[in-house]
Amino acid sequence: MFTWTFQAKSTVRFVCKFPPIGKSFRVSTHPTPIRLAHVQSLNIDVHPQGCPVGKYGLLCNKNCICKNGARCHGFNGACKCQHGWQGVACDIPKPDIAATTTPSDSRAIYISTNVTIHCRAYHIDVDTLSLRFSNASEITSEGVNQLDVKLFSVQLHDEGRYTCQVRDKDGKVFNATIVLNVNCPPNIKGELCDEVCDCLLGASCDRWAVAGCVCPPGWTGTRCQTQCPEGTYGKDCAKTCGCQHGASCSPDDGRCNCTAGWYGSNCDGACPKSRYGWRCRQVCSCKNNATCHHVDGSCACVPPWGGRNCDKFAVTQATSLIEILVPLGSILLVVTVVLIVLYKTRCFLKNDDHEAEVLRELTHVEEDLAQNLQPGWLRRWEKKIHHLTPGDLIGQGMFGRVIQAQLRTPKGDITVAAKTVRVEDAQSYRDFYREAAILVVVHEEKDHDTRTSNIVQFLGMITTSKQKYILLEYSPIGDLLWVLRQFRVDDGDGQAVLDDRFLRYAVHVARALGELKRLRIVHRDVAARNVLISVDDVAKLADFGLARDVYTAADYVSTSHDGCHKLLPLKWMALESIETGEYTCQSDVWSFGVLLWEIATMGKDPCYDGRIQLDFLQMVGILRQGIRMKRPPGCPVDLYRLMRSCWRDVPATRPTPGGIEKRLLRLLPHDVIEMETAL
């Protein structure tokens, strides 16, 4: 009999070829072949051996951290705790006595369901273990550490306090109490659970509510059958609309549906020059300096012009030739002077006309953004090119670059980051003005405070020169991705060490998304590379134009749409954005989940199904199968659960920025929470 023992990483297959009797043959194995002679039969017993005690991993080269007799998983090192211990390393003792129920979620305990009450004792030399019911009756067992009592078909009279009591060998008594609440079955309410809610619109039923139904925003009534009255909106119709000029108000979120000739979040802005009608979509046809009415587009002509579009002379028979020539001469003189001035300054478009042109482009890209812009926004934020002194190049990519520069202001020179595009095409034009427009809307919000905001500070723009710039606060520290990779530290087992500092940054980005959600603005490229760290150690969301300014194409996938070449951040995009091109605040939440994964891995490249590079069809196929990025080594379970909730297929089921912030704060130490919530 021949025995050979060896370690194997996986299943080993032996192939035996028997020669004629009396001749030698070979058993093919790895790594060393075996030659045997004069064998007529051969039996091989394979006994797989796991890692030695205290070791785990593919090569059994990692040390287990399990304590108190806990077993260590051979592949990932997870500890299976012995009775009475808990924690990652099974080094935290459980309480002396615990009282729990099955189902553990009290919301799942309904009338007529079966409930099991568990009494468990840990680290106690038990003499007796008893369970006292809400009606004062009692069940007692001797010499056991666990007592499970099943209540069949619970009713309302079973509600109340249940007490587990342990008496040890020395006569010492330990108690644990649990309160059993029995809920009404779904769609049932009332103290005795004898009334039917019959809610509409999928509303939930509250047993103790007078109306019964907990209506979604925009609806009210005993069955949620009535929409909010005109001028109110939100949950319980408690909020008042701020819409002006006859605009109607969306009952669920208060969004204003502007009447013809008005735009803005509250419909308080008249259409800009040369635009009129519903959502300012119509282009005025007035000629010769005529004024266009912002509602119906009618033209108010300037003499001597007349007609529907003010393109015809309106001269009466009594008008003499001199009465015609003198005004015309004056007009020609004024036009000549204006053209000379425009030529000298190389400005061939009036600011208002330029703004109208930009507004048209923005309307095609993002209608809500265009409506939020107040007329004159370009002029209000315009800076002079000779006030900007260019400095060193900070970063440069395929489409743009960022330089450090000095900007002259009434309070003195300040250091700024000046962004500009390198490629003058339609897409770069849209991206440039979209970023500028978003920052204008954010900074002109009445409650916006640049000192506490988590959106990068906007200092102005230069659009009247050949080289156009967006001027932002300068961050000498750099972006979050660079910071993560600089501070990446391995604990010896190849897993990143996550510092509370980076979870603080995640809280800051969640607050920035909350600011954008309130203004109905979508970022479209939430990622660690697009978050700047200020000198005050505050994370600020930046790069709203999706212009890929200072990054290589490694993080983006090329696509063409409507004849326009684009680079899109595929691995950060939500499923619906990949499939249909739809971007919402919920799709930004998906991207935020990927940013959390970047933080948990200290700046590693996102990896789906073991592959770094994927095209559009591959990505959709993976996500549609429910495949998501795996939990990074060392990542807290609650943090990974938050990531997974951000990656749900249905956008409406993903958490809100406010909900994300609350869940992140629960992962931070109390002193950090107090500091963050005090801001």
C-alpha cells in the first residue's frame, strides 16, 4: 500500500493508465510524477486537509483573529463564535441574560401569527431559568441555559411585558425584559383591529391614526382619495406653494408649472429677451430693435417701423422726406458708433443675446436648470480678462485644463482655480456653460452660505474673451481620490484601513447632494475624483459640467449620440442612466454608492464581476443579473449595506441624501458626530 499526503489549493484529479501486467506505469500528478512497477490494481484515497489551526486563506498564510474557542473560516477568516461570545473576533462577552423574539422585527408580529420568546443565559452557572408572562403566569426549567416558549396564534390580550429570570447556583438573580406588541394585520386599524383601512395609491395603514391611511405626499382623505387643494402640497398637504403669476403647483413636491411667459423655480422670472411663451421655448420674430412681449411674442415697434414683426416702414402721406431722413441718419450714426465699439472690444454679440443663446442650449440639455436661472446671470458673474493673471498648470486632460491663477478683486488678489476647455465643439460648449449655470443657481439661492456649503465655491467666469474660464476656489490639497491613494495603508492582510476622516468626507458629499436635490439639479458624475478637499479639511463637490477636464479617459467609456462624441463614467452610472440616458437625483445616489466603495477601498478602481474594463452591453447585463460590487475587505457591514441600498434597480427605493447622511453619522464616533452636527 502506498500513501502520499500533500496540501492542495483545489480539487486534484488523478489519471491512471494501466499497461499490460508486469510492466511499469506512471501516475500523473502535480508537481512530481510517480513511477510504479508490477502493479495489477491501484486504489487511491484522497483526504482533503484544511488550513492548520489559526491559519486561513488560499495559501493558508493568514493568521486568524478569533478568540475564545471560535472557529475560523478557512477562506475569508470569519469567526464563528462559541456560546456566550460576540464581535468580529468573538472577544466581546454577550450580556448575562437576553430576551428576544422570533420574528425579531416587532412590525412583523400580527394577530394570529406564531411568536417564539427566547430566554438565553450566558456566562452563568444556571440553577433555574424561567419566563414570566404578561398575565403573571410562569414557566420554569432547571439547569438549562436556554428556554424557548412558542405562543400560537397571538391575540391582542397577549400584548405586554415578558420577563426572563435566571437564578445561579449562589442564589444571585438576573432579569431581562421584553415588551410584546401585537399589530393589526395589513390594511386593518383600530384599538381592537376591527376596522378596514381600504387605502388607495398604495398608502400604508396606521392602526392608531384617526384616518387610518398614511397618505403619500400630495394626497389626503380617509382613504387618500383626495388630492391636495390648490396652493398646498406635500405630506398631509401641510406646505404652501410659492408659485407666482398664475402657475399651478404640483401637489406632491410643490414644483411649479409656469404659465406662458414665465420661468424659474417659483415662476417669478419673465422670459429673457428674444424668448416668449410656455417655458420660454418660442423665439421672438421682432425686428429692428422692437420689444418682444414675453407672454404672447407680440412686437412693440420702434418708429418708423411697423407691421406684425416690425419689418415694414410705417410712413404716412403727410410725412415729409426730411422727417424720414433725419431719424434714419441719427439711427445710422448710432449704429456706426456701436459697431466700432463692438469691433474694438471684439464683442460681436450683446450680453443679453449671448445669454439667450446659452439658455437655449441649456434648455435642450436640462430644462429645470434653465428655468432656475434668473435673467442677467451671465452679466452678474462676468469678470474681466485683464483682472486674471494665469499661473501654473494644475491639471490637463483630453478636453480641458485647470490652471492656478490670481484674480484681482476689490478686496485684493486671491488665488483661484481657472477651468477652461481645450476643444471648441458643441459638447464642450454645453458642458462649460452647464457647469457655470449650475454654480450660479446654487450660489444665488437665497439661503446659500458659501462658508458652510459642501459645493465648491464659485467666484465668477470670463466669457467675453477668446479664452473662456470658470473661476473656482483653489484647493491646494487636491481631490479626494488623490488623498485616498496617498493615505492608503494596508494592515498586512491586503485590506485597506478605513479612517473616520474619510467617512466625514462622505457625510459632506451627501450634504452637497441634498443641496442639489433641493434645487432639482443633477450632477451626473459623482465620484471621488470630482470631490475637492479644502484647506479647512472639508469635502466639496465639484466638476458639474461632466467636461472631463483634468482626467484621462481611463475612467470613462466612449460613446456617440446624435452625432456627438461623449465620454461617460460607465462604472459610476446608474442602471437607468446607462440604458436610457436618464439622469435624476436618484441616479446621483447610485453614483454616491460607488464613491463610498472608493472610500472603503482607499481609492481603488471599481470592479464588477472581477473585470475592470466593461462596455455598455456588458455593464447592463451584469447589473440586470443583480450583480453588484463586492464588500471590500475590512469594510463595515453597515457601510456596505448603505452602498447596496444606493444600487437598487428601482430609483424610488434608493435612500435620499438626508437619509444617507443620518446612516453615515451613525458609523462615526460621538465626538465626530457632535462636531459635524454642530456645523
